[in-house]
Amino acid sequence: MKNVKKNRQSITIGSTTEKMARMSKEEKKPTFFQIICKGFNTEKLTVPRKFLTHVLKELSERAILKLKGSSDYSWTVNVTKTPKGAVRFNGGWQEFLKDNSLGHGDFLVFTYDGKMQFSIDIFDNTACHRIDDKINPNSISSSGDDSVQNLSSSESSEFDESTEEEEDEEDDSCKDSEATCEDNVSEDSEATQTESFKSNFPHFECVIGESVFVPSAFSRKHFPQGKSFEVILKNAKGKKWEVKAYPANGSHFLSKGWPEFASANKIIIDSTCIFELLRANTMMVHIV
């Protein structure tokens, strides 16, 4: 009996060690996230510019998408590169969203497995990890040949550029999904991220991406958790816009109504803005 017990312990320890090793290896893989925003990334998906350093050497005309932890199905999407250097998933992306019943507010984490293959974790708008039970298998291609033909750097910089030249000009509001935000949640502090800006109100500074992702610390302290709600945004002249805030991954992001506010106030991708909370659900937006 003692030998059996020792063997069982040995197997358990070995399995745990292997699992930890796999997790450690997984953590080293590059990742990026996307929040599904209707009208921004439901037609096509822009890969964050900072992430391109991980894929440029292997860039090809198509990519393979899989759900993390599942090898039953895969989706092939076309990859294009615009004259301004943006890399996008086009053909096949809408099918991936449809087949997986993905909608506005869903939060996706892309893990790069190499050779233009991505594993995707899905979190719904309750900020919970979604179990793989919403797949529509009718139009899904099975995961057979996942090989992707690599292009040389010169070829990859040229493919499909001409087809998106006009589109790139029209799509200035959603070229890069990354938004770098920092917060200052102190009620009585005047310390700010920008030397020229001082305020006693809670505020955060954000580099604008496709939408505005509110820092989690700021969201937890000032916004209702796990709920969507309306936010009033004001410009320097006091004009107001109504914007929808959606819960995502323990925080919130501003989406519906944001494009109109950004367009009216000439806010573009990579602009830096300071969001100042004047009172409950009302913020003044300062363009730095």
C-alpha cells in the first residue's frame, strides 16, 4: 500500500510540475486584447501597432484563429497591411465573430503562438471567462492544415496595400486599439500626469485608441461595477455629449457615442486626453 501511495503522490507531483511548466511557457507568449465595439472592429480588426514587433518577421496573407484550449475548430482570416503600416484581419473576421456569437462589449485576449496562429480567450460583458458553448459549427472550417505561407519582409510590406489606401484615410478613428491610460484617483491630491494640468477632481490621462478604456482603479472607485451606464462628456466650451460606458474585465470602456464626441472635438488616434470627473457620471475632457 505504501508503494502505491508513493506512486500516486509521484504522479500527482509530476502532473502538477508539467502543468506549471506549460503555464510558465504560456505566460511568455506575447498577447494583446481587443474589446468588440460595434462599428469599430466588427468589420475588420486592427492589430495594435506595438504588437507588430512580434509578427512582422512572420507576416503573411492569412492568419489562423483558434479558441484557447480547443483544437476542434479554426478560422482563417485574410491579413492586409495598409500604406501607413496598419495590419488588419479582414476576410473571415466577421465569420469568426458570428460563429462564436460575439457581440458588443465582449473582451478578447489574443495569444500569439507563432507562424501567424493565435489562440483566443473570450470574456463576456460580465467580465467572466466564457465557456466554449456558443459556437455555431455550421460554417466553421475544421482545424486541418494550419500551415501559413510566410512572406519575405519586402513582400509583406506590400501585400493588399492598394485595396485599403482610401479606407485607411477614412478610418483614422480606429487604427490602433491600444489605449495607454493612467489614473489619479485621489480626491484631495493635485498631483497630475501633465504639468500644465491641475485639478482637485478625480481624473485620468489616456492615449486614445479605438475606444477609451478606463483604468481599473479609477473604474472601481468611481463607476458602478459590472453595469453599463450613460456618461456625460463635456468639452472645454461646456457642450455635452452622451456616451455609453460598458463593463469589461473589471473596468469600463467608453464606446457608443464616443466616435461622435471625438469627431466633433477633433480627437484622433494617439491623442492624449485627460478625463476629469466633475460629478457622478459627468466628465470634462481636456485635450493635451
